[in-house]
Amino acid sequence: MSQLLIEIDSEENVAILLSLLPKLGGHLIEKKVVSKKPTLAEVLEEIIQSGGAGESFGDASEWQREIRSWDRVLHGREE
């Protein structure tokens, strides 16, 4: 007896293979559907198509002004 692990991209081809199994004396033990992980290029393309990541951070100069407003005044350096 042999067990085979086969990867098939097309559902149509899966159906063909499953219809041949009884004729070959085989049967399906387990069926797993594996989801394809996106490649780095696909993820980057999605970010670019959505307008990029820069806009989600807001205005950098406004952020810097806000952060500097929290600074304490050092002794001897009154504004």
C-alpha cells in the first residue's frame, strides 16, 4: 500500500482525480485546502494601490510640534 500527497491547483482537476480513484482501487483519506500566502510583492502592491502607508501617519511636522510642546523648559532657558 502507498500513500501519496498530491497538490493540485484546479478544482476541475481535483474532480477528475477523485473520479479516477475508485477505478484505480484507491480512496480519499483526507482532503486539505491550503490557502496561498501572499508574496511580499503582492502585499506591497496592495499597500501602493491603497494610497501608501504615508498618509496613515499624518503630518510629520505637526507630530514634531506636538511632541516638542511636551518638553520641559530647562533651568536658565526661559522662553
